[in-house]
Amino acid sequence: MNCEILSVGTELLLGNTVNTDAAELSDRLAGLGINVFWHTVVGDNPKRLAEAVAIARKRADLIITTGGLGPTYDDLTKNVLAECFGRKLELHPEEAEFLKAWFAKNASTKYTDNNLQQAYLPENCTVFHNDWGTAPGCAFEEQGVHVIMLPGPPRECVPMFEVCAVPYLKGLAADVIFSHQIKVFGIGESAAESMLRSEMERMQNPTLATYAKFGEVMLRVTAKAPTEWAAEAMCRPVTEHVRDILGDKVYGVDVPSLEALALDIMREKGLTLSAAESLTGGLIGERFTALPGASAVFKGGAVTYCDEVKAALLGIDPALIADKGAVSFEVAAAMARGVRKAVGADVGLSATGLAGPDGDGVHPVGTVFVGLADKDAVYVRQLHLGSGRARVRQLAASHAFDMLRRYLQGLDIVPEQYS
Amino acid sequence: MNCEILSVGTELLLGNTVNTDAAELSDRLAGLGINVFWHTVVGDNPKRLAEAVAIARKRADLIITTGGLGPTYDDLTKNVLAECFGRKLELHPEEAEFLKAWFAKNASTKYTDNNLQQAYLPENCTVFHNDWGTAPGCAFEEQGVHVIMLPGPPRECVPMFEVCAVPYLKGLAADVIFSHQIKVFGIGESAAESMLRSEMERMQNPTLATYAKFGEVMLRVTAKAPTEWAAEAMCRPVTEHVRDILGDKVYGVDVPSLEALALDIMREKGLTLSAAESLTGGLIGERFTALPGASAVFKGGAVTYCDEVKAALLGIDPALIADKGAVSFEVAAAMARGVRKAVGADVGLSATGLAGPDGDGVHPVGTVFVGLADKDAVYVRQLHLGSGRARVRQLAASHAFDMLRRYLQGLDIVPEQYS
């Protein structure tokens, strides 16, 4: 199946909104074994939308639209798509009831007759009820082309895709698709590829592909089989083989991120966490506490963006900073130790370094020390992360979380490459 | 001029990368008065790219490509575009010299003959030298269609657009376009629109348009005139009029963000900043220190994600927390006071509240208190920010920065609506 994602919204063409929907859906479609060959964005303009639909139906057999399902006059996706595919819009009584009940409950939002527009859907479609907002989505098939319409707000689009569109798409396929995501930190994409090249070239079903994501590599193993059980069984030995080859650089399978993995393990073991941040300025705490449930593990930390604050909040000896410099192995160690004590946590993380653009005249920009302390010991990684302020900060935080997961998994916390 | 942005890269179609280039360029093109009517993404596939170019040249008179200018075999944008527009690629000796020198200096990256591919550009083009990476971009005109090719990495694409493409595009127009961005916090887009509706409908040149961005509103005033001076003079009275109508909700004109404005004023006044964060978990520090030069102002802070740490790092009386609750006016005030003292800064910011998804059984999710303390006084805003963990956290941080800018601008720090 070849898919085009057609996003509708003038706000995207004004650069007011980034098209995260297209990326989120593409990622999930790849996992279903569906090829996404085109993303298109058009504004809230019926003529240009109709032209885009005419192009899409010639080259794709699955068109997924996002946006333009709401109640205002510039929400025209359903009208235009219905017209393009020769279908009438008809009122769905169940959706109309839902909308009236929704507005009765959400008194702060005024109900107007416009809102009922959202309950009109193309005739003979599969309705995707919206549990995350108001506008329903839908799916239908016309002359060999499948059309799926989803709302634009990511908080509605992505869950509706997962809950409603995925079962619909699975129902279309004779075979079931199953995939594993193998998550890797500490090795580049090209190195991972060269270690697995023969497998990647040889295999047809399952397939194995690599994707680089900001400091990480993700490998996707995908199998097609008549049942999910059979497809999963085909993936399993490949996943094990990749683990054998890449070793403990694999941090997990089907886990969302380093920090999410660490949160799960720490919650299970009843461990608590703290962080002392210099160059990351709060990013380690921010990323960890972005996870729901973080409060069971993360007790707090200190952002020590100048030397006095390292002394004041973490009790670091100013003589140590004067002697070794704020960007040093010793200060990273003292920060990790200091924060776990100050906060009363089981584990302390730390990061100090130069994010740039300005250097300190001693170290090149991108020099970073990341530390981890528990009650018995302290570990520090020395890193050279190159340039780009935002990039260096994100990578430094990722290394802190990689040290943490290696600590929790009982592995070498500072492998040779970082010592 | 009607523009299509054509992004090339399989990583975009796999959902591995979000197409931020298209959003960034669109935002800037709107400022130049150029209509962006289409975004298209295709993979590293010559046939589908050529088909996309054929569609684009029929409907657009400006095609901007991003991506596919690098040295590897799947970088094929220049080859395909050159072929579509009937131009040969020729070696640019100056770019070849630059590449050789670059690789000599960056010893960690191996030079291969492939890299010289980057110095081949369509004949008779305007070369855009890449000061942010290696692959040059370019521009040419063929049969009334202007083509601009930019590299894919946002760190190269956006500055090359600003430094090279903007002057090129300005050179094409008979008139000069000038625009102001009026930045607004504390009022919704529809409220701003209804206050300015008559102006927005009446005006032709300059034009006035509103854009909502995550908790903020931006108004763009755009004028066309034979000289920049004349266009700027046409914008000025409109900008002043908007300021009169929206009052101190306008936080600045042509400033990037609340925190960037605050950093500039504090640096100028020699003031220092600190932050005590509960629900934001480090986000206030992270956003402020994402700005280059933040270290002149931001001294540090505490992430106090549990009650004991509020006591340990900020000296808050546990009895106060027991009495009033961690999510309270009083604790927000004590956090702001406590952090400025602990860190030795002129100003302390604080945020405490419920980001969700779980509540505390007392307050609804989205209840947030944001505080600001200086040596004389403390101010607290009480907010009801609704739901969505990431959204509530970002809005809480934005309110902290809005309090700070109002403090620095000598305005009411807690206007009636938040008290």
C-alpha cells in the first residue's frame, strides 16, 4: 500500500505550526509496513485542496488527511473530499447526540449551530469517534483508493490514528504486520549498519532497517504473517541476533526513551533520583519530569549555572572549582555527589560543560563531563560533543540518562570509549 | 509570487525527522509577502522527485527545495532539478577549494572523492556559500520559475535562507516588503482579532494579520513600497495603533520571545535571575539557558519536585507546606523568595501546580501558582491552565517569563485577570 498524507491548514503554510502529525503518522505507518511516499500540505482553500486530492488519488492507494474537520467556515476537508469522491455528507445522529452532550458538559465553550457541522460525514463511511476532542474522523474506500480523515490537533490526530485507523488498516491487509523497535545508544547509525549489513541485505521477511534519531539509533524489525502470533515469532530471533551483535548498546526493545526506561526500573526498585545541572540548565529535570508518574522517582535538583551556586546549593568546595575549573572531571563528580546528598536521593546525576557558542579559553566548545553518584561510588564520562548549543545540551542530557540506565541494568557505567 | 516548498528526504517520510525547515521558511516567506501555497515532501527517489518538480513548476513561480545536497549517493536534488530544468551541473572551483580546506581542518571527518560532488552546481546559477556546513545551495531562474535549493539540516537551511536567499528574493521584487512582528501575551487570538477587526478588514497596504502561537499571539504588519524606508514608515503608525489598542499585553515588537526580551533587559541593567521549579521540573531554567549569553544573567535554581527538597534547598518551613499545601499561593511566594536568597540573585521566579494527568484530590489539574520575588516584595499569579501535561508546563513557564518582563518594564506584575 502506497500512502500520501495530505495535511490541510493555512497555519502550516504560514509556518505558525510545524507538521508533527505527518511525522507521527509516518512513523506508525512504517511500523505497519505501509509505504509513505508523499506528504502534501495545502491551506484552507477548496480549489487547491481539490487539486491536491486529484493528484493524490492518481499516485496513492491510501490518502490520509489531517485537519479541517472542525466547526468553522474554513474547515472544509470533509466537503471537498466528499465532492472529489462523489459522496454526499449525511448527519450522523450518534455523533450529533455526542456533540450536544459534550457542549452541555463543557459550559465554558459556547454551543453554536456550526458545531453540528462536525456530525456530518460522507455516506457509507466508517466513523472514527473522537474521544480526545469533538470532531469525528472517518474512513471509506472509493475505486480502489482508501481515504482516512483525521482531525488536525496532534492530541486528537495521533490517538485517533492509533485507536481507530490502525485496526481499520489492519483489517484491509490479508497479512498481519508485526514490528519491534530496537533502541540503541552509544553507537552511530553507519557503524550499526556496517555491523548488520549482511542481515539487512539478505532478509526479505522479516526486514531490518535502521533510523538515526538525535544521538540514538533505532532498528525496526518488521514481519508479515497470517497471524500476529506468527509474525511476532518471526521477529523474535532477529531481535535476539541484533542484541547479540550490538551488545549492551541496545538499551531496550519497544521502550520509548532512555529516561522512560530508567523511570520504570527505578519505580519498580523504589529508587529516587536527583540532578545537578550546569550546561543543561534544567533539561535533565525537564525531560525526566515530562514523563507522567515522574514524581514517584524524581525528588529534585539544582541548576548551578555559576560557581557560587555550586558551592551554595551543593556544598562544593570553591577551592576545587578554582583548582580544577568548573568544566572538569572532579567538579562533575562533586556535583553528582553533592546533589544526591542535598536532595536526599539514591542517585545523583550531573552535567557540566560548554554548550557554546562561546568557549572558556581552555576547552573546546562541546567538552562535557557527565556524572552519576550513588551512596558508594561516583562515575564520570568525558565527552566531546561538537558544536550547536541545543544539540550539545540534548546530547549531554541523553548521556546522563544512558549512564543511569546502564547503572540500573548492572552494566559498565563508563565504557572504555568515554573514559 | 506563489511559492512551493519541496522537501527531499526519506527520513521525513519515515517520521524520523519533523519538517521544521518548511515551517521556518514559511514563517520568513510570509514576512517577505510571498504566498506559500504548498509544502511537498518526497523521498530520496529520482522518479518521484522529478514528478513532484513537474507538478510544482506548473502551479508555483518559486520552488524552494530543502535537503539532498550532500555527498552521498542518495543526495540527488541537484541532479534531478538540473535535469528537469535542462541545465548541466558544473564544478565550482571556489566551492571545491573550500571543501578541500574544510576537510583538511576537520581532521575527524574523512575526505572522500564523493565530497567533491557538493561543489557541482547547475550552470549559470547564483551560488549560496554554506558557512554553516559543507554543501552549498544555489538559485536560478528558468522560464519564469525561480528555483532555490537549500541544504536539509535546519542549522544550515535557516541561516542560508536568511543570509543568501532573502537578499536574492528581495532583488527580484520591484517593491520592497517590510514587516513588523508585534508580540502579545495574556490575550487570546480571537479576542485580539475582535479588538482589531475593523483595521484588519479595512487595510490593504500595510496589511495586519494575527497568528496564534502556543499561549501567545503574534500580529504581523506588512507594507510594500519602493524603498525599505517608505515601507517601514507605512508600518510604524499601524504598529503604534495596535499598541494603543492592546496596551501592555504587547510585550515587544520584533523580539523573539518573552525570555529573550527579559535576558536583554536584565543584562543591560546588570540584574541576575534564579528559578525554583516544581511542576515545570527545570523547564524555566532550560528555556532561559537555551539563549546564548544566558550565563551573564541566570545564576541557577532549584528543581523541587517533592516537599522535603523545598525545605532542604530553599529553606521553606515544612509547616507552611503542611498547612497550605504544596500547590498554593503561599508556597509559590516562599519558593520565589527562597531561591533568590539561596542563589544570591536579584530576582527569583517560581512555579508550583498540577500538570496532570493525575490530580492531588484538592485542585483540578491545570491549577498553577507562579511567583516572582525581588528584595522588596513577592508577587504571585493564580492560573487555571486546563489539561495536557506538556501544554500546562509550557504555559506555566511562559507566565513566569511574562511576570518577569512586566516587572522589568515597570508594569503591574499581577494584572486583575490573574489575581
